[in-house]
Amino acid sequence: MDISELSAKLAQFGQEHLIQFWSELNEDEQKRLFNDLKGIDFGLLAKGFRRAMDNSSNAVKLDHLLQPVPVHLQGSVERCSNEQLTAYEHEGLKQISAGKVGVLLLAGGQGTRLGVSYPKGMYNVGLPSGKTLYQLQAERIRKIEELSEARFGQRGTVPWYIMTSEHTMEPTRKFFAKHGFFGLNERNVVFFEQSVIPCVDVDGKVILEDKFKIATAPDGNGGLYRALGQNGMIDDMDRRGIDMIHVYCVDNILVKMADPVFVGFCLEKNANCGAKVVKKAFPEEPVGVICQVNGVYQVVEYSEISSETANRRNSDGELTFNAGNICNHFFSKEFLKTLILEHEQELIYHIAKKKIPFIDANGVRQNPATPNGIKMEKFVFDVFQFSTAPWAKG
């Protein structure tokens, strides 16, 4: 271990405090800290922090820049005829039967808000059957494979890609193994892990969680794109002949896996990116909406819109901005390839101020009562801006 080289590298980026307790560490602790620090691109971290802070400080109400998604790119279960819905479903089932559709689950979160310490997907939602979220979703994959076979006489495989975090990977793997992968073929359930990123203070200095350990956090569900590339998931899709992916979050108990109507709609629109949305229940409902900002598609948070804009209505009485985002998306594989190769590093981190335990200058662990640090994360929908052929379906 060349500590002098590491020290010079840290000093270059104002992070030399990370080895201030080096002489107090045993050999294993020194090796762990050294390897962790060597793996960090501090230049890239500093750039990401500056861009995130600039983006946060420049946040303003976006009312004068907003436009709804053009009508010709929208679809609606309420407004479509039965014939059109049947046509969408037919095309979706056809692609599933041909083995062209995969599903991708964002499962990096713990069930803390549900009152449990294990991954959300393992949660028993209180049904008489006692089924967990993972089991419900696995059974829906099997069912959609059966439906496509009944329609076209050929059973296509719908591979299930599951993105975990460092905290949910092993419990999730063991849970699936314990339950026999809920009747799915083990080789068609593909686990991969998202990256973590150091937590920093308001000046961009990395926080020490312990004398030999930096504080880290998952890089958000928008870390999907980096994780797909780093873990070879696009190569796996290529080998399987997958052309499109349905992406969703683990806590969506009503999700329709590889929803054939949604898939068929996106294909009919020749979309490389799609979003299934739910109409806002009321103007001030605290949910992000999909719209255009300066002609670019994105999700705008409810806090970024004034009450006046939130209450704006069309001539038919519907809210103008009512496409509530539920993190339910369609991506073509080619679009994902382009994102990974050309745009991933263009995504700007969002900041979340948190209470992060830390080691102070005296080597004493502190548990702050108020937010003292920043966790940076990307969101899965941040890539809408790069789509040239989108998409919204309600």
C-alpha cells in the first residue's frame, strides 16, 4: 500500500482528512480504507457534487416553461376503444410470445417505511394468502407467459432482471432460493447490484462513518444505467434476444408485469421510451408530473409548480398537468445502449440532506440531531430528456 501516493491524491481534492486516523488503524482496517479510497474517482465526485449543488441552488418555479405532453403521444385506457386496446394487447402478447420482452425491477430499498428491516419485496402485504410482493410479481410473470402461449401457441420467456443495493442483494438472493424462485427458472431471474456513492458534507468533503470506513449510500434508482453497463446486463439481453424492457418499482403492488397493452402502445407509437401514468386525483396531490420543460420531456416535482399551474384545466375540464408519475416505464434495448454509452455521465445528481453519523476530529462517533450531510442520487426518469420518440400512457 503506497500511502504517500494516496495522501497526495487526497490532498489534491481536499480530502486528506480521510486518513487522519491512519496510524490508529490495524492492518486489516488500513487495507479496507486504502482499497475503498483507491476505488473512488475524486475528480468525478467533485464534478458531480458541484453540478448537483448548482442545480439545487438554481431551482425555481417552472410554470412559464411547462407544456403538457402532446396529445398525439398520449394514450388512455379510458379514451381508447375496446378495439384499439385489444390491438395493443395483441401486439404486446405477440412480442412476449416471441421472447422479446423482459421486466426489470428496481429493488434497492429496505422496508423501513413499512416498519421492517428487510428488503421491501419480502414484505407480506396482508393478503389472506400471505403472499409477499416478490411472490405476487413472480406469479404475474408466469401468468403473462401462459397468456402469450395461449394466444400464439409459443411460450416465450420473460426474464426478470432485479437491481438490488449492497444492503438488499444477499437477503433477496436467499429469499428467492428459499422459495424455489416462486416457480420461475432460476436462470431467468438475474440479480445485479447498483453502485454506491460517498456521502459528503455541505462543502463536498467525504464523511467518515468510522475511522476506517467512509459513509456511502446507493446512487438512486437512476443508477440503473451505470449498473446495467457495469454488470453486463445489456450483453445478457443481447444473448436472450430481448428487444425491450418494462421497468417498475418493487412497492407497486398493482403492477402488471410486462403489461402487453402498454408494450403494444409503445410499439405502435414507435417509442424508444414510454411512461405509464395515473391521472392526478386532485390538483395539489404530492406527485411528480410528466410534461415538457422548454420542449424537453421530464418529470417535474409538485414542489416546482405553483398552485395556479397545478389547478389549470383544459376545455374538457381535465387538469392540464395530470400525468402523475408512478415509476412505470418502457425502454427499448437500443435506447438503453445509447444512454449507457453516450449520456450516463450527463445525468445530474439530486441532493438529499440527511442526518449521517460521522467521526469527528477527535475520533468520536457523532449521531447528529439535524441534517449534516448530503446523499446524492440520480432518478430513473432523468433520461427522458434523451428520448427522441416518446410516449405517455394513462
